[in-house]
Amino acid sequence: MRRILVIGSCGQIGTELVPALREKYGNDNVIATGRRTPPPKILKEGGPFIYLDALEIDALKKVLYEYEIDTIFHMASILSATGEKMPQTAWNININGLINVLETSRSYKIKNVIWPSSIAAFGPTTPRDNTPNTTILEPTTMYGITKVAGELLAEYYYKKYGLDTRSMRLPGIISSETLPGGGTTDYAVEIFYEAIKKKQYTCFLKEDTYLPMMYMPDCNKCMIDLLEADNLKLKRRVYNVTGISFSAGEIAAEIKKHIPEFQIDYEPDFRQEIADSWPKSIDDSLAREEWNWDPSYDLASMTKDMIEKLSKRL
Ligand code: SER
């Protein structure tokens, strides 16, 4: 049985990843951590929760030792839009946090480190349709720069020290438990809350903006499947993964099928330029070949499930 540490577990992905990991590996074997945010009930009551700042390397070492950790999910990160408002902080948290995790993992003989990269690793010079795994990585956001540097760093630790690092380039994640904070793909989550509460949403991206996305249950599956993949079958450390690609107009039309009164208008802001620098769709065939990546949700089934879940709660 694994002993798993989830760093940054109060964020959008962590709050749903931790319960999924606890279900698979046992409540007490999954230690959830957060830096500042008080943990949601689901994290605190479901198993151990502690405060931990990945920038404090001694605190990190102590936790690895005391909890006999052998697997780390490093989820703490400043996302793309916030990163443009405070690029130096984004660099500090994203890169210094990561190297602390890699360094301590190396010395404490951690079995696996899962660290998500992002579609933000791509940039305006990358082919935007069906973007391949190996391609041009020239991002123009600080978030993207930290993802490219992080990918190289994680790969370096694998080659130089044999630390088993694994990364997936996540697209926008759509989830119902915790709102994302400070990303460019956040509109695809906000739109559901506003459609249910106000029947109206003002989108910060243009109607025809296509971005790759993934529904949270597929994201959990992606994390666990890559963690459990046979290392002999993995020919690289970083994988493109995707679920669904749609435009803002298309998701609005899908929501209207369930909430006919729903109205949307578009007021693009600085995030439009970020979105325009990212792929519209992703080629994830290598993930499919090497570790059987196979997402379940399409636009229709994701929309239906989101509306059902959120309508009950809101
Ligand atoms: N969801 C992220 C963002 O929009 C992309 O990885 O910043």
C-alpha cells in the first residue's frame, strides 16, 4: 500500500483528487496538505490534513519522514492569469516549490512524484490543432515558463538521480466541488455556477475561443492511471492528455439545452491573449498508447453531470 502526500490539496483539483486517492489507497494513507487555505470539510474529515508550505524545505522533510511517505502529488501552483499579475511570485512558488519537492524526494527515496504540467507549456509558435506531444515549447506567460522549466527539471531528476517523476499536461479542468482560482480556463467552470444561479454569464473570452478541457472524474483517473502505469512502458516523463475541446459558444449552447433561459455575452479581457496562445485541441495518442489513457466524458455528458451536481448544491 502507498503512503501518499498531496501538496496543495485545497485547490480545485486537490479537493477532489484526495477523496479519490483515499477511496483507492485508504483514508489514513493519504495525507492532505494546504499552505494557508482552511481545508474544506471533505478533506479534514476524510483523513489526515496538515499545513505545509512546499517552500519550507525542512518542514517538507519532516513530513516525509514522520508520515513515511513514498508517493507525492505536487499540486501547489499559481495559475496563468494570477501569474501574469505577479510573475515573480509565480516563479517562486511554481519552481522553488517543485525543486524542493524533487530534492527532498531524491534524498528520502520517494517512489513516485506526480507533478502536473499544463497546456500552458505551449505558446503562440506551437501548432494549435491536434498539438503533438513533442513540439515547440515557447510559452509567453510566466505560468507557462514555469511549466516548461518544471518539465525539464522533473526529467532531469529522473535521468540524473533515478527519481520516478511523471507529468501530464493538463488542459482546463471542469469540476463541481471547488472553484478554480486564477486560470484562463476558469470560465468553463464559472459559466455553470452563473447559469444555475443567475441564468446569465459574461464570459471573459470570445465566443469562438476553443480550448482543450477535461472533466474532473477523468482528471482523477488520469492522475491515478499515470501513477500506476508500468514504468517499463513509459517512453517519456511528460504526456499530453485531453478530454474535450470546445469553444465558449459551444458550451453555452450545450448549457442552454438544460437551462433554456440561459443568456451569455462576451467581454474579452487580458485572458483572451493567453487563450489565443494555447492549443485548440491536443493529440494525446502517446498517453493512450503507453498507459491506456482513455477519458470517459464528452461535452454533453460532462454538462449534464455538472448541472445535476451543482443544481443540488446551489
Ligand atoms: N487551467 C490552467 C489555467 O488556465 C491551465 O493549466 O491557467
